[in-house]
Amino acid sequence: MPRFLLDTNIVTAGLAPKPDARLLEILDERSHECVTASPVIHEIRYGIELLEPSRRREAIERYLDEVILRIFPVLPYDERAADWHGRERARLRQVGKEPPYFDGLIASIARVADLTLVTTNVRDFRRYNGLRVENWRAVK
């Protein structure tokens, strides 16, 4: 049963020049409880497509296809997520704290699926009402 939705900066942790060993260990231990979201896949694919053909591009594409998409189910941005996102986006804008659009897409999927969002960008995601957020990079 999924408990966690992984943000882009978490699912791509293995691509870092010096990956955080503790974060990768936690991911391995909890992978059966994790999913990711369609906007996360978009962000990764978009980044790949902007790269010139190279070994680095091939490695990232292989990581997406052979690691991320094989290990983590991908949840869609659906009608429930869109409704929640629209309401939260308007609320945050009215108080002068509107976060980046893609953060809202990811947050809404986690919120309507009742999952804890795992990210290194805790500060921006804490703005959302009712969204649980954790940073596994901060876990020792």
C-alpha cells in the first residue's frame, strides 16, 4: 500500500554526481511504499529532451526507463487533483504565497491520494493545507 509520493528531487537522487548514500538506502527500504506523479515524469522527460545527444543524456533516459518507471507506480493528475489544486492555488495567491505551478500539480496528487510528499523542497510545499511533507535527506 503506497504511503509516500516522491518528488523529482528524490526519484532522481541516484543521478547525483555524489549520491546521498543514506537517502538511497531509505529509498531502497521504502520503495514498496512509494509512488511518484505524472508531473514528476514530465519534469524528468522535459529535462532529457533539452539535453544534446550525449552519454549523460542516455544515462538519464535509461535511469528514467529502467529505474524510476520500473520501481515506482505513477499517479495521474486527475479531476480530484485538479479541483484541489485550483482551490489551493487561489487561496495561496490571495495571501501572496502562490508557489510554482508544477509544485502545485505534484502536491495535489499527493494530497488527494492521502500520501506524504517526500521532497528536499519542504519549505515551498508546507504552504499547502493538509499536505504532509517529509525530507528523507534530513533523516540521519
